Amino acid sequence: MKPANLLLLAKGLALVPPCRVAAYEAQLCERDEPLGQVRVHEIESMLSLVQRLDECGLKDPLCYEGFVYSFAIPQISREFDLLRITDRMVIDIELKSEDVGIEKIATQLRRTRYYLAPLRRKVRTFTYVSSVGLLYERTADGTVCKVEMNRLASVLAAKGVPYAGCVEELFDVSNYLVSPLNDTRKFLQGAYFLTNQQEMIKTDFIESVVAQDEGLVAFVVYGSAGTGKTLLLYDMARSMDARERVCVIHCGNLCEGHRRINEQQDGFKVLAARSLTTKSLQSCSAILIDEAQRMHVAQLKEIVRVAVTRCIPLYVSLDRRQRLVEDDAGATVEDVVRAAFSQVSVYSLSQRIRTNRELDGFVRTLFGLHGNAPATPIRNVKVAYAANEMQAWDAAQVFVVEGYSYIGLPNGPTSGERRDDGLPQSPTAYDVVGQEFGKVVMAIGPQFEVDVRGRLVAAQTPVSKHRYRRLLYQGLTRARNGIALVVYDNPNLLNRLLMIIGALPVE
């Protein structure tokens, strides 16, 4: 969408028939799809704001240029009521029909400033309460106070060239994504915010823990790659540290981020599932399990037994698509939890906030999770070809120099073993569970095939047939912005990849 003139927007929306409001706004702001609902109170607040500014002497139409109404950052549930962006400044005006109190206003404006900071412009944030005609501003020192309307008028009248391009292009979603394991400093400083859905699950869990006298607390939260399930779990552990000794169980190898979390705060401890003992859980007052789909059923049952016996809360986070352990019992994580707890709250994180939509489409197409290849070429996926394993490794290192993170598969150049020439080990898909990277490179060869439907499948190998496929999925879904695949000794797979990214016509 693109900015519009606030005078045309406010006065027009107040005059057109209700059934035409969304269409009017969409064409004026060049929105791809009309808003599902344009709130009446926001239209009234906008019109009231314009009238008050006019009374202050702000009559030049140019001062009202460059406004964006009801803009939401792509992939993140953060919406701005009114934004004005110039080459020097970004001004946010939140519209309220009723006074919600200074604390709520302060919280919203603090979050607003966080989301606008990456635009690298001076940020001014205001809240206008139309019912009482009050204007609030968040000052440079972080306090929020009432100001006169001429304060906003002077800010709007300041020199600056209004931005006229596509607003979405200014907001890079990766600026707002914090991984507890890869952006540990930001996580420990609390320099992040949860989505509305994450906040809802967190509130439900914390409130259930507080009211635990009503029964045992057990939560099972599903989320595919990029939905923020790991951040949510670690945030809850961090939020509970004032009153609970929380044990976070990571079902994978501990990384540097885990070690830093354990060293730099005392509220909760991260334990590796593979070295876990029943004794290590005896002092816990809450157990949170991350990537539980990787845990053997027998171990999960023992942890559940401890939670029930000691009457402590249990929170389990998992991804249905990334189960790396084959278990003869065939029981799912949810089955095990439900068998022990009479009441189990089950949630699904549905909104992908980390994964680039183009990358998501590529991975889903490659693994046959939906339809055909995208209609437009994919620019954030690169494919290279090599004759053999060693050449594949060398090609992957070229991408590493360009800023990609190398993730290996077992048995081959992707295994992460130290080579004879002394090159360092690289992490495998087992090592990066729960982590995320800007760009990822992986090498794949004859251990994969393309079936008659064009889906990538694992070839028959000495290693578990399905494990390769799951590990590849695990590795590729760690990427935020880019993927590179080095293919070796597999021309059929090369052709399929080139078709998916749009370099070859689909057969």
C-alpha cells in the first residue's frame, strides 16, 4: 500500500456510504486488498483529529500528505492506526475513542517506538483520544504526558519530503524477530515483543499456574517452523522466574545460546534431554519442554510422571512435521500428556512470523506439502551443482563466505566432520534444533530422489529412509531470508529444483 492525504482520507471516509468505506480507502491508499472492516470510531476519531489540527492553524494540504491508515507489518500482528513517514521523520498517531488510561497508552507507544526504530528516522509517537479531545506524546526520555494539539501541528508542519512509495518495502520483518538462542543478548534484555496469539497463550498458561489449586496444569502447543514457539516458551520461563524455579528441557544438543542463557540469568535453567535424570527435576517447580517431538516416548512418560507426582505445571512445545525419532510405541506427545492429566489445554500457533513467505512456498513445494511450484520466480533460493561430495563441500564454503550458515546432514560432506585439511566442524541438523539463521546452505546428493509427483523423497540408504528427509526439512526451515542448495551427483534433483525456483519451465 501507499500513503495518502489525511484530509482526503478522513473527510471522504466520513461521507461515503458505509458499504463503500473499505473500497474508498483501498483505492485511495492503493491497498492490494480492502480492509475487512473500517472501524466507525476510527473514522470519527480521524475526522475529529483533522478538525482540531485545522483549528490550530494547520491548513496547508501538504502537511497532511504521506499518511498511512491501518498498516500492519507483514507477518507480524502489529498494526498502526496512522503513520506519516518522511525522509527525516516517522510520526505515529494512535486513535482512541475513549480514554484507556495512561498505563495502556504508555505500553502501546513504547511498543510502537520499538517497531518504528529500524526505519532509521526520528520517531514521534502520539495517542489521540477523541471523546475528550486529549493528545498524549511519548517523550525522548520514555515518559508519556498530555500535550496541546499545536504540538502535533508543529511536528506535522516540520520540513521533510513525504514518503510516496510502497510502505511494505520499508519494513524488513527480520528486524523484529528475536531468537533466544541466536539473539541471546536481545532476549535477555527483553528487547522483543510477542504476537497477539503468543500473548494469549502466555496469559492462559500463567493464569492457570497461579490458579493451580483447581487442578494440574498441562499445556501442549503445536507450531510449525517459524511460528515463534521457541521464543514463546523461553519468554514464559523468563516471566515465571520471580516466583518459580523453571526447568526448560531442550530436546537436542545445547548450543552457545543455551550456555549463555544458563550463565547470564538465574531464573531458569536449560537442560539437555539426553543428559536428563529424574533427580535433576526434583527441585523444579515447573517443566517446559521444547521440540518435544524429538523425545523418546519412554523419557517423556517419566517426565510426565514426575510432573504429576510433584503436582507441578507442564508445558510442551512441538512441531508435528519435524519428528526425528521413530518410536515403536507409536504414541504421540499429546497422547502421553492426556493419559496422565485430566485437563490438557491444546493450542496451535498458526501465524508464521519468522519464515520468508517465498522460502516457505519453496520448502512446501519441494516436500510436496501443497500444490505446484509458485507462478513467479523465487529469488531468495540459490542452487549450485557439484560432481561429488568434496566439490559440494567446497561449493558450500563459497556460500558461507557470502554470509550463509552451513548445516549438514549425516554421512557425507554434510556430516560436519573435521576434514583432513583442518577445516572446522559445522553443525548438523541435529545441532540447530530451535535455532534460526539469516541464510542457510545445505548440500544434498543421491540420498534423495524425486518421485512421480515431483516431491523430494529419501532414497533407500543404510540410514533410516525417512530421517534424511526430516533432517533436510529441519535444516531448511531454520532460514529467515535465504536458502542455498548445493546438489551433487543428482541431475534429476537439480532439474526439479530449477523448475521450482522458476529457472526452468515446469514439465
